[in-house]
Amino acid sequence: MVGLRPFAATAAAQAIITVDSLADEMVDDGNCTLREAVEAANTNTAVDDCRPGSPIFQDTITFRIDGTILLQDALVITQGVEIQGNGQNNTILDGAETAISGRLISASWIEGNPNVDLTHLTIQNAHSSSGPGGAISSSAVVSLTLDYVTLRQNSGGNGGGLTTTGNVTIRHSQFLSNTVTGSGGALYVTTNGAVTIEQSVFQNNSSQGSGGALYVHEGTATIAHSTFSHNRGESNLSTGGALNLLSSAVTITHSAIFNNYSGSSGGGLRLADSQATISNSTISGNNSAAPGGGLKVEINSALEVRNSTIAANAPVGVVLAESTAVFQDVIIGENEGQNCLTLLDGIIQSLGHNLVDFNGYDFYSCQLDQPTDIATEEGLFIRTLGPLQDNGGPTLTHALMPGSTAVDAGSCSSLHVTDDQRGITRPQGAACDIGAYEGSFVTIYLPLINRDQ
């Protein structure tokens, strides 16, 4: 039985509840475990040595001790709370691999304040054999925020790291090596759920279904300054090696999607009955078993790409079927086979200032027909882009090579563009550069020397 300590029954102001034990228990033994702290926040009463939560304000749970807590069962959150760790290497919530048969954190029916904030901690090794959310499940009534959180090596049916039908904000966080037997290796968003992802990394996640990292069904996603790399849709039916959207909408800015794989199509991104707006971003080095190594856009979808680079994807950079796409200030090149493929009345509209490599037919496969569109001469596209690497900023980019035809050939008007993927101000020269990267090239004038004097 858990006893009550001599605290006031309720607190009128925000309560700060301090965890001082790494045990996972509900025992009256004079300490405050994380499980007891959550119960104190849920019930607004003192539990063991944990002070009571507030019935009015969002409570904060902090940690006086560093280390790993082996959780034997889910932490069920029913009141708005912030769980504030001491750093991703110092506060670790661990599912103890086989010791737990379900997710670690469940935020479902929240009374009063709907905000649940997890900050400065790691959640790992949660294994839910079926159902949503290997590590975290968050319902429609919850507003969940992850800030400086690592979710790694979790697994489940859908959403190895997190499943939500509500609002989720993810900042400065990492989803690493999460796996699912269904869809959304790292994150699964469904039923009017909405996710905002900023300055975060999704890497080495995998699914047997679709969306190696992120799957959105009847929801929305906003992604900025983030990286999706080395994620995989493993089966021959998997679409969207990094991201898969079905009846949904996504906005992607200042981000990099690279080296992902799909066992079917859409190695980087797949849209079905969905809308996507992509700007100041790089889609590079993605692969799939069927055409659409970079992007597969199908079933009445709409794609808009501006000031971005789509390069070195295989096979085919962009496949469009029964859908439309708009390109402006985009570099499309070095994709295996051909850069674009339109099927079943797929339509690409050029708004000008695009650059594509020309190998006899690719210029026309992307339907780039504006006077300001540029085709490089055969075999010369290699002079346009440098390798994908750290060129400054939070995400990887392809730098423009000196003398590239993309330099100063952009319009500077797409979506009122003011910077590039790295955050460098545009333009650096006479006009904006085409693609995700804005070059800064210095012209050096050498004095003439008259050798006759």
C-alpha cells in the first residue's frame, strides 16, 4: 500500500515534484520514484515522498538523480505534466527489453490542462508486440511536446517511437533505430493528428509496412530544419522509405531527406491522395525497388517544389501518376535512369528557373518548358553539384560548384524566399541561385604586369 505524506491535499500553484530514486515502484518507503511522481501529478495528492500535484496548473517532474530507470509497466498520464530530465545521457527510461510488453508512456484521457511535455531525456527499448506506439501513445485530447528527447530502439505494431491522434511538437530530438511490423517505423500520425518537427533527426528507423520513419494517415505534418536519413521500408510492398502520406498534407522546409530505401517505390517520399509543399530542401541518394527513388506521387496528389535539389536518386528521381507537380528554382539531376516519369495523365508544370541534366530526353521528361529553364550539356552536370556533405547549417547539402549554371540563375520570387537550406541569406550574387544551396563566390582580380618594363 502506498502511504500519504504530510503534504497539503492539493496545491494552489504549480507543483515541482522531484524524483530521487531510480527504482520503479509504488511502495511507501520514504522516496519518490518516477511512477509515484506521475501518480502524484495525476491525483493531486502526495504519494510516498512525492509532493502533491496541482489541480489547476501543469506540474513539473524533475530528477535529483541521474541514471537509467527500468520501467516494468507503462506510465499512464491523466493530467497535464512536464517530465524534465537532466539530459539525454543522464535520464534514461528503459523498457528493459523483454520486461515490458507494452509502451512506456501512455497519455490518453487528460483532464483539465491537456499539455504533456517530455524534455531532456531518452526513452529506449520499449517493445509493444501489437497496437500503436512502441514507446509512446498519445490521444486526440493531448497536446504532446518532445524537446531534446531521444527515442531509440523501440518497436511496435505502428509507430515504433510514437503514435498520435492528437497534436505533437517535436524539437531538437532524435528518433533512432525504431522498428515496426506495421507502418511508421519512428512515428505514426493518424485520424486528424498533427505533427510539427523542428531541428530533429530521424535515422535508421524501419517498417515492414509503409513509412520507414514517418507515416501520416488523414493528418498533417510540418517539417523544418530536420534530417531523415537511412530509414527503410523493408518489404516489397513498402512505400515511402522515409515518409509516407495517405490522405494527408505535409510542408517541408530547410530539410534533408537522403539515403533512404523503399522495397516498393518512393524511396524518399511517397504521396497518395495527399498534398506536399517542399522548399529549400534536398532529396538525395534515396533508392527504391520500383521507379520513384526520390519521390512517388500518385492517386490525385499535388506536389509543389521550390528552391530545392533532387539528385542522385534511383531509379528515377520523381514519378508522377494521376497527380500534378509544380517546379520552380529546382535542380533535378543525376537521378538514375531518368529524372522524371509521368504516368496516367500525370502533369508537371514549370514556373521557370529550373535546372536539369540533359541526356537526350530527360529535359522533356520533366516537362520543363519555360524560357528560364536550363538543361546542362550531356555529361556536364557533374560540374553543377558537389557531394552531399556538411556545408554549414543543421542539415547536409550539395554545394554548387564554381561556374555552375545554377549560380545567379534563380528567380528569388518563389514563396518570397529570403534564405537557403542552411539559413544563408539569398541572394549572395546578382540573383538567387537555383536549388537548395546559395553559393558565395568571390571574384579575384589580379593586376596586369607589363613585362616589357
